[in-house]
Amino acid sequence: MEAGLNLDFIKAFESLPYLIQGLKTTVLIAVFGLLFGFVIGLAAGLARTSKNKALYAVSTVYVESVRGTPLLVQAVWLYFGVNQLLVQTLGFRLSSLNAGIIVIAVNAGAYIAEIVRGSIQSIDKGQEEAGRSLGLTRIQTFAYIIFPQALKRMIPPLGNQFIISLKDTSLLSIISVGELMRHSQEIVAVDFNAFEIYTLVAAVYLLLTLAISLVLRLVERRLG
Amino acid sequence: MIQVRDLHKYYGDLEVLKGIDCQISKREVVCVIGPSGSGKSTFLRCLNLLEQITSGQVVVNGHDLTDPKTDINLLRTEVGMVFQRFNLFPHKNVLDNIMLAPMKVRKKTKNEAREIALSLLDKVGLGDKADVFPHHLSGGQMQRVAIARALAMNPQIMLFDEPTSALDPELVGEVLAVMKDLAREGMTMVVVTHEMGFAREAGDRVIFMDQGVIVEESPPEQMFTNPQHDRTREFLSKI
């Protein structure tokens, strides 16, 4: 083979339809994973501020065990490990796509729980006292006074988590989810154009995360 | 209107109120003075159960606060409170700050609540600030909004927890003026304060607290000109 640079971006662009197919799966997993992750995180975050010992214990165990293990391990544990049990006992298995969404949701949920807890606890105690002194119930005080203020403080760290989770979907390639990373690896395996394809893929992830940043900036400005 | 018998309050092992006995009648304006750490704010906060009462009996407007069957939320609608740090809701404008509780607790319609809020804003001299958010107000204006917010529930008793202590000196007067109006109208008021001028002018009685007990209580004139206890004399000489 001739020495020197031998790059062929034209050929790489021919693989674009297959990459876009993977991109769609990436976005699908990110959107559903974060949607469910937000619901889980909200519930777990509230439980972490709860005086109820059982709620606090369960949510703390959840947050600590998810934060304390790598996402990659969580993915293979669910897709290969848990699936093995499911097949043996119930005779069905999670598809790689469903497993991927669950992993992202459960993983993001733990981090979002801490964001929710931190934001709620950062609201000045005087706000709750003012609400309660007017005769509002605990729940009313939370709903009308504490939570709206906490939500505003959640937005920057939530945006950060959205970006992290979106990038984390690339790890799901290991459990054969046909997302952007997986598809790019498949192309490289056939065409041997690693530099071109992975440059392209990196640019696509960057565009996605920049889009999230932009949306968040607009939301933040809206909420003033 | 308020009867307190042998009120004790502990934080863990620390006894901050060591047996308070006190009666406050309807339309009376009582000022509570004393050094910091004397338990005067804690005493005030026990009157609407922002602090749990460790032991003793406290009856406010007919509600026995140590009876677990007492509806605390109902009690609190009858007892307004004004805080040192105002505690306005920063995400709501002035009008919505005042309208929230009448709508959510008293189930007033939006129009009724707005009418109440606007007339109270006029009363505290802030009729032109209805649509402003709290962070655009001065401290004195914030505190007047906070007073209006408490009054919007039409309370029988008003508690003031050092309402002017966080204010720049030149803003104290406007808040005290509103409180004097309120006193003149016959509101029952308990005011924890360092404003001796206010106590003298608007107070019916002054309570001096130190180290968790009431050392002395008397009409303001007597308290300030002829205090009975050494500790009271010492405190008054320093301010």
C-alpha cells in the first residue's frame, strides 16, 4: 500500500443513511430513557427528602447502587444477566432496545433524584414557614411554593444530565442496540474507514448535545 | 386571647424556654424584648406551632395547641405571622403573593382575592406595586407586602418576629407606621422587637425575657423609666 494520507469522506457520506438509522434509535432511547428517568428521579428525589424511613431507605439504596456501578456493567447485567433469569423462569427476554431504554432510565433516574433532592433542600426554610403560617397544608406549600422554585434550580443540572445520558447511549452498542455507535462500528468493520466514520459520528453527537444546550438556554431565559 | 401556662421548649438537651406563663387579651399589643438567645423568637414561634411545644399549655384563640386533635392549619389561618426575613415568595408577583392563601385556603375566587389584595396594598401604601416581583422592592416595601399577605387571611392575632431587624435604618419607619396603624385599629399583636420607640408608642405592655424566662412585664412607661429587676436595667442601659 502507498504511504501517506488516504482519506475518503465521500465514501463515508455514502454510509450516512445507515448512520441516520442508528441516530434515530439513539434519539429514541435518549428521549424515552430520559422521560422515564425524570419520572423515576422525581419520585426517588422526593423519597430522599421524605421523613418516612422506608421511603428514604429504598431511595437511598437505589441512588447509591446505581451511582456506584458503571453504566456498562448495568447494561450487560440487565441484558445478559437478568435476561438469562427471565428466560429460565418466565420464558421471555427483554429486547436490546427495551433493555437499553430501561438502563438509561434507571441510570439517569438516580442522578436526577439527587438533582431533585438538592434543589428542594436548597429552598430557604423560611419559604415553607411562610406558607404554613398562612394556613396552607404541607402539600399545598410544596406544590405552590417550594416545588416551582426548586424546578427552576433543577434546570441547569438537568440539562447537564440530559447531555450525559445522551452520550451514554453509545455504551449500549455493547448489548447490540442498533444505535449510532453500533452502526458506525458495523460500517468501519466493512469499509475500514475508521477515521472518517468516527469523525462523522463524533460530529453528530456534538450537534445533538449542542442542540440540547441551546434548548436549555432558551428555557432558562424563559423562566428568567 | 392567648393563654400560656408553664411552657417549656427543648432543642435536644438544650432548654430554651424554661416555663413561660403569660396572658394576652384581645386588642392588646404586647412587645417582647430581650437579648439574643433569650428565647423570645422561640416563644413567638410556639404560638402558631412553627416550633413544637415540649410541655405546658398554650391556648390561642380557643385552640389548645398541645391537643393533638387541634387543627393546626385552621389555627394558622387565624394567626398571621410576619418574619424578620420577609419570606415573600420570589416566584410570584406582589399580588399573587397576597392572593395565594385566600384562594387556596379560604377558597376565595380570583376576583374576591384580588379585591382583598388590592385594598390591603393600598392600606400599606403599595397600591402601585401590585404587578412587581419581590426582588424589585426595597426591604421596607417587602415587609409591608408581607404584612399585607398575612392580613389577607383576616387573622385575629398578628405575630411579628423582629420585623424591622433586617432593614436599613431609614426603611424602619415605614414598616413601624403600618404596624402602628394596625395597633390603632385594635389588632391583637405580639411583637418581638428591638424598637423601643415602637414599644413605648404602640405597646400596651412590654415583656422582658432573658435565658428562657420572663424576667419582668409591665406597661412600657414603667418598663423604660422604672424597671424592677437588675437584669432588665442592665439590658435597657445597653440599648
